[in-house]
Amino acid sequence: MSEDQKPHDADAAKTNATDATPEEVFAASEADAPVEAVKDPAAEKRPVWSDKGDAPFEDEPTTPVYARKPAKKAKAEQSAGDETMEIVKTIFFALLIAMVLRIFLFQPFTIPSASMEPNLYEGDYIVVSKWSYGYSKHSIPFSPPLFDGRIMGSAPKRGDIVVFKLPRDDKTDFIKRVIGLPGDRIQMIANKLYINDKPVQDVVVSQGEIDDIFGAHPVAEVRETLPEGKSFMTQDFGPGNDLDDTPVYEVPVGHYFMMGDNRDNSIDSRVEQSSGVGMVPAENLVGKAEIILFSWKPGSSLWNPVSWFNVRLDRFFNVLH
């Protein structure tokens, strides 16, 4: 066969393709085409599983459906929690500020008895300065035994009205006037006060009658003037009372002699420590009484709204001397 008579390869291929069935042609094309991997979009987002096969998909919530909370409810609970925390913080800081003020600056007291009449009456609400005599353990609530003595201490002056802790229990608050300083000799003779063997100058200002649990009896208001010149009013029921004549009291170093302005109705340093006040250590001083903020008449109470207007307006903001 001549060269011209031989069929070319391309023609042979065409002839073979023409002779093949459609199914064979499709199979041949599929076999020749390159295979491409089918990509799963979801699979690209999935993390690698752990060795135990328990890692959840990132796009699936881990909380069971039945335990999930509505978004609004969860947000409301978080808001309520934040608000509660803010209230707690506010109360804490308010108490902290009040505590600092009470320890270092001022402390309020209510007068419970008539022992300081005519200058302080039962129901007077007073403010005491805490810095006046420095600070001791009694400057802190409940008098914790953190230290002894006084820090930044200074001595009270004769005639100061002082709040102190009762020496026999170191707990009860008392209020009296400083009459005797360390080293002084104090005595009452025939209803008259003597300091270091010299009588204290006094002048009767008024006389009248008073009714109390013991009945009616005469009363006098007397102005006393201490050796240093300080002057104030006292109240006296006349001679012959229990504390009108006393022995000599010698005030030890580091102690003070206290007396009430209501001279015949006051348990003070004239009464021995076992049943009265006795000598008051400097450590027991709490502070100096400065001013009367307001005054309620006896029987009034914060818990009785009806009594809130039962006040002594003329005693409001009176400075104490």
C-alpha cells in the first residue's frame, strides 16, 4: 500500500471515535479529565477535633437549648447584679467615711441625765471634738486594745466639759467638767468648792424651787469662777446634802478630777471608783464637748414621730462653756 493510501493517525482516531458508542465516549472523557476536590464551605470553618473527638464546632452553642436564657433576661440579670454591687460599694465607702470622721474629728452624744444642769439638759444632742486631747484606744468604737496611752495627746484645761469612759468598766460614756488637774487638792467644805486649799469664787444668780422624783425643794443657780478665770453656772440644792462636805482629794499624775454642774445631783469624782467615778485617767478621755446641735424634751424619741416637734428651740446651736 502506498503512503498516500495509508490513513493518517488523526483520521484513525476520528474513525475509532466515530465507531464507539456514546457511553464509551463519555467514559473516556471522564477518565482523561483531571479530578478536582469538591470543597465543603462548612468544613473550612470547623476546627480540628480533639483526640477524644469531643471538641464542639465553633458555630454551635455549647449550652443545651433547654438551659439557654433569653438575651433580654440575661442582660437584665447582669444589670441588676451591677446595680447591687454599686449599692454595696456606696454603703461601704459611706460607712468608711463616717468611721473616719467619728474617730478623728467629731462624735455625737445624747445627754441621758440631769447631772450637768443648768448647762446641759437631758435630751440635749451634743457634738464632741476628738482631736482636742489627742487619741487613745477609747477614740475607736468598742475601745480595742491596739495601744496604750495617747497619740498626739494634749492636756485638758480646768473647766472643760469632757466626755470620758467610766474608769471602772472602760465602756460607759460619762460627761462632766474638769475641776482638778494632776497634783491638785480638791475638797468641798460646807457646800463650797476648794481648789488647792483656796475657795472658788461663787455668786448666787437666782433662786427658786424644783420638782423631781424626791419632791419639791429649793434650788439656786450659782456662777462659779475658777482660779484661771473661767466662769460658768452651777445648780445647787442648798447645804446639808451628801456631797457638800468631803475629804481632801489629791489628784494623781496622769489623772483628772471631774464634777457635775448639778452639784447635789451628780455621781462624779467625789464618789469612789467602786460605786462612782473616782479619778479619771488621761487615757479615758474621749473628747471635748463643743456645741449643742439640738434638744429634745424628755420622752421624745426618734422612733415616735409624734414627739419630733417636742423640742427646745432655744437650745439649738448653743456653744458650750
